[in-house]
Amino acid sequence: MRRKENSEITAQNKQKIMDTATRLFLKQGASETSLAAIAKELGISKGTLYYYYPSKNELIFDITERHMNQITGDLLSWVESIGKDKDPVDVLEYVSKTILGAETRGKLHIYLIHEAISGNAALRKRFRETYKEWRRMLEYGLDKVMKGKDDHKVRAELILTVIDGALIQHMLGVRANPLRDIISPIMKE
């Protein structure tokens, strides 16, 4: 019983650290946010923070993992919710709006992509693996919805590209066409 309590406390403490770090990273950037600043914001000692995260890269990786799992969960929900009576454009529009609607998560996604392309090789590798997983999920979902003989690899790639592009434009405040107008041509057989 004691071991379970300790692991729950550890998970709760890591969650608090990740939430605080995410907020600071989004406010001032990871390069400008030290582990000491995170510890100060949390009201804990640096030693306590180092117990959970000996390096900022480990903290960034856990934040990335949590973020990627949330998006993966959204995509899995989409795949599982697909039924015979569902319009594929409606479902994709819903998934896209869900991803775009989470303001903090969207900013975090863009920030993490920036970190990945700015030299964090481990993060870049994680993004590549996750995008492959997302493509496979989208292909599977498209196969379920469209029931055609088409190979949906290109369609899945286009959907991911549209979502990333729409996310960037949304974060910049660029007025774009409605998602439905962008997604509809992708879904035509």
C-alpha cells in the first residue's frame, strides 16, 4: 500500500511541476526558464525539483509526452466514434476544432515543434514517431469512414498538414477559411 501511495504522490508532484513549467515556458520560453525559476514558482527547493527532474530536457520530454498523448487521445476518440451514419467531414471538423480550441495546448505544440527543429534531437525524434502514429490512426479512421479502395496515406498526410497549418494561423490570429471548407476537398473520393 505504501508503494502505491508514494507513486501517486510522485505522479501528483510531477504533474504540478509540468503544469508550472509549461506556464513559464509559454510565458518566457524554455531557454529563459531555469529549473531554479520553476522551483521558486512552485515554492519548493531546487533539490526537490532535481529529485523529480535532474535536467530541463527531461522535464521538456515529459511535457511533450503528456501533450502528444492528449492529441493522440483526441485522434483515438475520433477513430472510435466513427459510425456508419457519421459524415467524415463533420468528424474531422470536430477533431480539428478540438485541437485548435485548446489555446494553451496549441501554443505548447508550436513551442515544442520550435524546440524540436532548433536542435533538440530527442524531441525531434519523438515528434517524427508521433506523427507516424497519428498518420496511421488517421488512415485507419479514413478507411472506416470512406470504405473505398483508396490508399489514404496522402489524405492522412494532408489532414495533419492542414491541422498544423491551421494551428499556426490560429495562434497568429490569421483569419482563414472555415475548417469545413478546407477539409471537404480532402475527403472527396
